[in-house]
Amino acid sequence: MAAQREYDILLLGATGYTGKLTAEYITTSLPTNIKWAVAGRNQSKLQSLVNDLKTLNSTRTSPDIITVANLTASELGPVVKKTKVLLNTVGPYHLYSTPVVEACAQAGTHYLDVTGETPWVREIIVKYEKTAKQSGAILIPSVGVESAPSDLIAYVATRLVRKVWDCGVMDVIATVHELKSSGPSGGTLATGLGLLDHYPLSEVKKCNDPFILSPSQLQPYTKETIYPRNPEPTTYRRTVLQKLTGVWSYPRLGNMTTSITAQPNQATVHRSAGLTPYFYGFNFTYEEYMAVSSPVVGFLIHVAVSILTLLLVFPPTRAILKLLATYKPGAGPTKESTKSDAFELRAVAVAEQLAKTQRKALATFRFEGGLYHLTAILLSEAAMVLLTEEEHVKNAHGVGFLTPSCLGDVYVERLEKANVNIGVQQIGDVGSK
């Protein structure tokens, strides 16, 4: 990345729901010597945002304003060359952000976003990995609630296993242990409801493969990529009945059922494992579920998720769901309504060297507050790691398309200072709940 650039951070999509929260976090929490700018299509909205930001921190210089009329690679090229790191909050990403990635890959500009759109992530990796490696750009999609917490909890659990037993991990089981949320933003709803309008069902189904983003499955860089059969977990087995009902239990995690957000998280974690197999282990698997109070509740949730998935497949029912969306793009829950929100993820990792008693690590990731505020923290602090630890990240993982956990211990430490609680401990194989 060129050392002499006008800005450290450029926030694209700054007037959107997540963009505003990110701009506010940068203003209140990042070092005041950061040079940054906000970018979007509407000059007056950007100016209004900047005026509001002035009231949050009088010690920080206001960001510059950059107006981008069209999100095309040719127009974005000169813009992204002005910054070291670009934060992209323009969604749905599959509709608007491919040219943004292309421009950053060509310019050697580091790139971060908060997408959960696995088909799109696969598409941009296939298209622009070679270009990014040639230019020296680091591009990390999914640095938000999807999928940074999952990626980081698998990372810290594996790190403990490596430290204590000097081996890799066989399997990680994670659960959304607690989720108090005021609901999804309009942008999230538009993305989830519109994905099948853009991609054929066969492509979306293909992305249910948890290894879809693993480097071994994205070579060579053609549309004719072959997808080998997925490895199965080795330290446990779910019965046919458990698979049909979607309900099962696991020591320390209790009763679990299908999680509607698991798919992109699993794909990201397996990409991390594929990028650094000597760290995670060559038999590593990661699965994510939702914790429930009882098997009956778990079964009902599993049925509800199955019905929702079926409704999304058909255009008429998908159109009805769009009409029923709580928020329109650009809007979301109020700050007041998110004060009591909370999110906790738990995971158990089983060490590769199987003893008579399985050696395990229990990791937790907890945040009290709005999920979109958490996304703003995750995105902004990731940018700071790229600004301050660029060479370390490159030496450890190279360039091209990386994952949140590639930002390593420094990222974890920065998040902990931002009131994100990340913990890990070794445990024995005890109990069933």
C-alpha cells in the first residue's frame, strides 16, 4: 500500500444506518490524529452527518466529504487511491459493491465490509484475488456481526489449544447463547430478501457448503470450480432424528437448534482454517447453532426456519415478505431501543490429540448493546489494526482476501478495550448441559 495517501480511512456509505454508527464510533473512539473522509452519493446528507459529528467530539477534525455519483470501478478508482483503508457499508453488497472491491483490488487499497452474503463473497474472491495479490491489497469481507464474532471465537479457542497442548483442533461447536435484539435494519432485510432475486437457487444452495470459501475450493479462479465432498466432524455424531428435528445437546452448551445466521459464519471460519491449516489443524471443522431452553422450543424454531427458507425460494411469497419488512433500507432500530440488547456466542473446541478424556477449550464472545453498534466497533477497530499492524498481518497471512481472525491478537485486544468481552479457558469433558 502506498505510504503517502491523503486519508487513513475512507468510510463509504456513511449516511446509511450502519455507516452513521460507524462514523460516530470513529469520531468518539479512534485516535484524533486519524485523517479520514466520508463518502456517498448525496452531498447534503453527508454535510448533515458531518455537522452532527462535530457535536460528538470537539477535539477531532471533521472528516472531509467526497461525493461519488456512480459506484463504478472507473469513478471509484481515483477515490480509493486517496485512502489507505476503505470501509464499505453500502449494501446489499451483491447489488452495489462489486465495483468497490474491484477498485480497491486494483489500487492496492485495503478493504473492509460487513456483508453476510456468501455467494457474493465467493464471487469477488474468484474475480479479484489475483489482482489483490498483485497490488498488495488486503480485503476482508464480513467484519461485522456476521462473521467476526464466530471467526474470533474459533480463533481464541484454537489459540488456547495450541498453547496448552501444542496441537490443532478437530471440531468446534458454537452456539448463539444469548440474543436480545431490537431487530434487523432495513439494509439487512433488503439483503436477505433480495439475494435470490440476484443469484439462482442452485448457487445459493451451493453456498450451504460450510467449506465454500475455503482456499482449496476456490482454485483455480474459474466458474468451473469443483467442490469436493465436505469432511465430517470426527469427535461427535448427530443421529438421524437429531438432524430431522434440528435439536440436539452438547456438553457445556446445552440444547441447541438450527441458527438462521450460521451459514455465512461457518464459511468464514473455514476460510480462516484453510488459510492457516498449520494453526487450526488439518481436520478442523466448525458448526454453529442457537441455544434453546428445551428440545420442544428447539424443534419449533427449526420448523420456523425451514418454513421461512421455503417462503424465500418462491418469488411471490418473497415479494410479500418484502412488503412486510419493518424498516426500509437506511433505517433501523433507534439507539434508545437497543440499550438493553445483548449478544453472546459460546464455543467448545476439541483438541486434535485425543486422550482418554477429551481435551477442550471453552470460548465466549459477549457484547451488551446494539448489534449494529457492535458492527461499527468491529469494522473500525479492524481498520486500526490494518493501519498500525499492516506489515505484521502481511508477514503472517500475505495479502488478498483474508478473514477477521487474520488480524490476530492485536484485534482481540482492541475489541476488549472497546467493551467486547472475549474469554477462553480449558475444560474437561463433563456434563451434558
